[in-house]
Amino acid sequence: MKKLNELGDGSCGTIVAITGDSHFQSRITSIGLTIGSSIEVIQNPKKQPVLLYNRDTMVALNKNEAEKIMVEVR
């Protein structure tokens, strides 16, 4: 299990946990990032947001947000 911000370009996995306060969790789940959903990291440059593909949508998360999402890598 790894944090989303630790994954490299092209990595695929399944979201297994979302930490953070209830406002953060509500916002993240409202954009489709839910426990059990599959993700693919498109880009994860050092000083820019993480770009990922989830449920036929591209999503950009800043590093602090991505750090709160735990992924089981496939």
C-alpha cells in the first residue's frame, strides 16, 4: 500500500483508504475518487499536481491531497 503522491507515471492501483477531515473526504468522493475505484497515474512531476485517470475522467490533485489517499498498487 502506498500514498498516491508516491506513485510514478503509468502506475495503476485501487484506492483502499482516504484520510483527512470530513470536508476533504466529501470533496474527494464527490469527484469520483472513492474506496474501491481504480486509478491510473498519468503524470506525477516533482513540483506540480498529480494527474490521474479515474472513471473516464482526468483529475488533478495537489501533492497534499494526494498524500491523504492510500492506493493498493497492481
